[in-house]
Amino acid sequence: ASVLFILFIGCDSPEVQIPETVLTPEQMMPIMVDIHVIEGARNGAIMLGDTNGIEDYYAKVYEKHGITEDQFKSSFAFYSDNPTVFIPIYEEVLDSLKANGALLAKKGVKIEYED
């Protein structure tokens, strides 16, 4: 919740021009979705003893989207510094993650926990 609060602080700034070297919001959104899925799965895997480095997972995302790690990191830094453009991207990311979760629920995918 504190991250969202920080993001909302800069909402009154003038329109931000996105440099040509920065990935567009349309490019960032699916990459961010994939990264959130990996991080969520990775958090569970850590508890289960997965020893693969998260860098391997990130490398697959960069390859899938045809970008480099540097392109993603510099674009992420730009958007982090410009919340007026980052907030709408994150809203789409969250909507997509919710939609994917609802789709899995409709298909009857269940995660069972043992106590």
C-alpha cells in the first residue's frame, strides 16, 4: 500500500514525454505482468526449495519480449520516476493479473494446501 501512496504523490505534474530509448507503456505492460507472475511463483518456489536463480527467469522474459535487461531496467527506472505514466501501466498490469486469476478459477484450477 505504501508503494501506491508514493506513486500517487506526483499525480499533478505536467504531461511527461517518454524518451525514444524507453520502452512504451504498451511494451512495458505485458513484461510487467510476466515479471509479477514470475515473482509470485518464485516466492512460492523459495519456500519449496527451488535453487534456480531468479535472473534465469528474468532472462526468459526479456528474450520472450525481444528486449535486453538494460532496456527493461532503464525503462523501469524512468517510469518509477514518473508516476503519472507508471500508474496507468500498473493498473493494467493488476487488471491483467486479476483476469488471469479469474480465468484459472473458471477452469477449475485449485491450489490445495495441507495443514
